[in-house]
Amino acid sequence: MRITLILLTCCLLSACTTFKPEALDYGAVTPSDKRTPMHYGVYTPPNWELGERLPLIVFLHGGGGSHLSFERYAADEFLDREINAGRVARAIIVLPNGDNGFWENWADGSKHYRDWVLNEIVPTVRQDYQTLECPKYCHLAGISMGGFGVLRFAYFAHDTFSSVSAISAPIFNEEQAKKQKTSFLVKLLFPFKRIFGDSYTEEFKRSNPYNAWVENPSQAKMRLQLLWGSNDHKRIIESNEAFHRRLNEANVVHDHYVYNGGHKWRFWVPNLGRVVNFLVDE
């Protein structure tokens, strides 16, 4: 199944569910170039109190998800149990809402998701929760579309974060990207031309993870983790395996792990402890 159809299915399924958030802190900021507020959630570990300074993890959701997904799928409950048992490190996790915008500053200039997160939400949360300083104690993680997003954030903001975890991310090189076919319905939900413009510009090539993690010395210093499922979507498996080989060939040290399962929250949640511990490991 094509990754674009996968994203469409996720969107449709997400739209058919209702959910009332309760456990996380929720807020919103209104960037100067955005008419409507940009919402976000914040996870704090058990018994956290203002004054306990912790690392910050920016967690980007996948296609069809939102800032509510973390709580909707009980990721917070899982982390609470693991932290209380001493198996997972304590951290503050901010969960922005990125709609279906691929976490990009759109090529047509209409939306600036990356800037909104980096310049509006992250500073607000850092101040409100008194998190430890960046870049040493600031980290990136994302699932599916969000995994793609954090790899792009790493290129454009490598001086803000020290480590990255991309989970079930579509990581296509130029040849793979050109072969992708997009259905009409997916184009309606994900206006790729508006988002990416001409996807084969020199800037796009430089920012592609296949090139950036090998050719950009500053980015190569960031700690990188790749996770995907043994039963993940075929093209995600293929793209992650190819990226993993590319990094090995270039002698770029990184962590990778293939978990048992597919492209769903019920498989991602049990691996969040591994992700958090990797990110905050000093």
C-alpha cells in the first residue's frame, strides 16, 4: 500500500473518533502570522513540580493525528508507569498540533509550521516549565509524518537540539521520492505542491536526510535513532533500511531498532521508553 494512501486512511479513522482530554496540560499560542491559535499539549512526569528542571522533548504527531493523540492512545499512562518503575528517564514532552501540514514551512508562504513550533511553542513551553537549556537538553521525536518532520527540523535547527528519534518515518531519497504516486483524494488532504513546491531544488537535496546526515558536519554531530516495525508498511521499511545502510556506509554512528509490529499507536507506545531514554541519555 502506498504511503500516501496510508496517511489518508489514518486521517479518516482519526476523524471518526471523539475524545475528551484530561491528563495533560493544554495550551495555545497565536503566532503573529497565523489568525487562529496553534494548540499544543504538555506531558509532565509523575509528581513533577515547578522547579524540577528537566530535558524537553518536542514530539511531532503523524498524519491524521493532533496534539491530543498522545493522551488519546494512553502514551502518557504508559510513561507514567515506566517512570514510576524507574525504567524511563524523566522529561517534559511538548506535543504541538501540526494538522496535516507535514511540519513544513509551506513553499507557497501560507503556513509556517516549523517556525510556529520552533519560534512560538518551544520558547513558551521552555519558559513556563523551566526546562533545561538547549541544545544539550532539547530533543526531537516523531511518528510517521512526524518522523519525517523531526528529520527536517534537525536540518534547519541543528543548533537547537542534540538528539533525534524518527519512528516509522517515510525517509525517501530522491529516486524513491520521484517514484511516489499520489491519489486524487490524498492530494486534497495533503496539498504537496503548496507544501513543497519544486521538490527537487538544490535546497531540497541538501536538506534530504540521505544527504544532510552525511554532508552536513553540524547535523552529523546530532545523535540519531531510527525505529520501524517488522510489519510496518513496505515502503517505510525499505526507506528506513536504505537510510540505515547509507549511514553505515558513511560511518555515521546512529541507533536503530526494529520493533515487532506495524504502523499503529499500539505498537509505538510500548517503544516510547526506548525513545525517551535514548534522547535524554547524556
